[in-house]
Amino acid sequence: MKPFIPDKLPLKNLDWTRFIKSLSLANRVLARYDGILQSLPNPGVLLSQLTTQEAVLSSKIEGTQATLADVLKFEVKPHSKERSGDIREVLNYRKALRLAEEELKNRPLSLNLLKRMQKTLLSDVRGKEVLLGRFRTFQNFIGKPGSKIEEARFVPPAPDMLKEALDNFEKYIHYEENDRLVQLAIIHAQFEIIHPFGDGNGRIGRILIPLFLYEKKILNSPMFYISAYFENNRDEYYHHLKEITDKGNWQDWILFFLKALIKQGENSTRKAQEILKTYDTMKLEFPKIIRSQYSLQAIDFLFSFPIFDSKIFRQSSGIPKASANRIIGKLQQNKVITQLESASGRSAAFYIFDKLFNIVES
């Protein structure tokens, strides 16, 4: 199989009339979700676990086994060796997203930013032996583990074609397309087709989605979570990408992508509303339950650490030890939190804020 030569962007001969209905709905859904984002008192805290769950699911597509609970426990007790490699990949994903968010406050999306993100993503985890922060200089291919290039499902552009393909890709990011969401569908697919890195292409391609929505001011924050839809519809996702490279069928891919934006926009709106409602309810109920001056500190802590032990509760909330222990007891007694793991030796018991955790995983 010969290396694929990607289409030059912008695409010609798209039948835009096919997208009208999906685009109208997708733009409405994202506008509604953005309204929710802007209404949240502190989206960085309240939706932080949705961002972690996105990192978990995006990494799972690449073969990691770490769950959301694994990651949250590791953040409390980082010396645990169980699935630590997988967990570090998830944490690196989150770091790469945050790095990009900070960068976009001052500079536009660029190839250099993608390289810095890839270096962050793969630092000190599997895949670190490939070129970190640099585009590949070798021919890669997509196929079954252990297969040869002759058996590949897809062979991306040859290394000597990368510069031209990536220059065109970067220019298209800043091109004034007829619609930004169709443009985003094309950007994501084209990035995966070019497959410019030795490793990390899938995850960087998925991170690109919220970053583009953020940079183009479609969303007020890069908190958009697409990976669940791609994971749940993995076969259809790969089928539509292959239809592009086999038959030049961009139309069906764009419709599939718009459907993903709609479904995940609706899902993210629902979760954000449920989280906000839970937060507002807690602000009313906590003072009655714990009868303490530290109510607000305890609430903010639970939304930042829905799985925790007594030590991290004291350290991160700033609540004195005696008050912290009493608050944990009251919260457990009133079934706001439940014990996840019993204390063992020097290890403190783990607790879980079920309400928030269940919303994030739903």
C-alpha cells in the first residue's frame, strides 16, 4: 500500500445543503452549552472532573485501562504503582490541554503548539522513545499490532510530504470557512489522516476539537468532551475516516462529526446543569449538616476531590484536623459521602462523593 496523498484544503465541491439541518442543531446545542459554561460560578472547579473523565476516555481509545476512580485515587496517593503508567498518560493528557489553553490566551493555534502538546502528552510514559515534540521523519502506518506495512489498513503521507501537508493544514485552521463546525470536522479528520507524530496522534487530534471551539469563540472555555462518542461509536468513526481516504467521501464524515458534536453537546449540557444543581443544593444543605464555619471550604474541596482521604481533606481544604474529622463523620453519617476503602496500616480510609462521581460517569 502506497502512502496516502491528502486532499488540499479548503475542500472543493462540498454539498453544503446536506449539512443545513445538522449545522442548525449543532450550533444551537453548542450555544446553549456555552451559556451554561458562562453561568457557572467557577467552571474550572465544577467541571474539572468532566475534563479528567475526557482524558480517561481519550486515553482508553489508545489502550489504557485506568478508570476515573483510579486517576482520582492516584492524585490523592501518587506513590501507588497500580496502573501508574496508564494513569500518568491520563494526567499528561490533562496537562497538554491546560498548556494549550494558556497558550491560546496569547497566541493562535499553530503547529508549534501541537508539538509542545505532543511532548507533554508523551513525557515519561510509553511512547517516549519516539520523537518528542517533533514531527516524524519515518513512515508510519495503521494496522493490527505486529502487522507489516503491506498488511496496513492505512498508510499516512510519506515523511517528505509532511511539510507541505502540515503547512496547508495550519493555513486552513485560520481560513475563513463557510461554517466553523464543518471546518472543525475537516480539521480533525485531516490531522488524523496526516498522522504527523510518531505517537499521540489520536489524542492530539481529539484535544484539537475543544481548542478550536475555544479559539474561534464558539465556547467560552475549552471544556468540551467528544471522546465518549468516538469510543462508543468506534467502528463508525474509523469507517467514515476510511471512506475519506478510499473514496474521497467527506460528506458522510462531516455529518457523522456534526452528530457527535450534537450528542456530546447535549450530554455536556445535562451534566453541567446537574453539577451546578448539586453545588447549589450543597450550599444550602451543608451548613445544616455539618454546622461549621468551614462549610464553603468543604463544598469546594469535594468538587475538586470527589475521591479523597482525611489527610488530603485537611491539607487541601485548610480545615483544622479536629474540625475536618468531625465534618467527614457528619458527611458520612448523612450519606453525602461513603467509604470507598477502609483504613489499612498507615493508609487512611478513602471516601467518595457519590453524587458528583455518578454524574461524571453517567
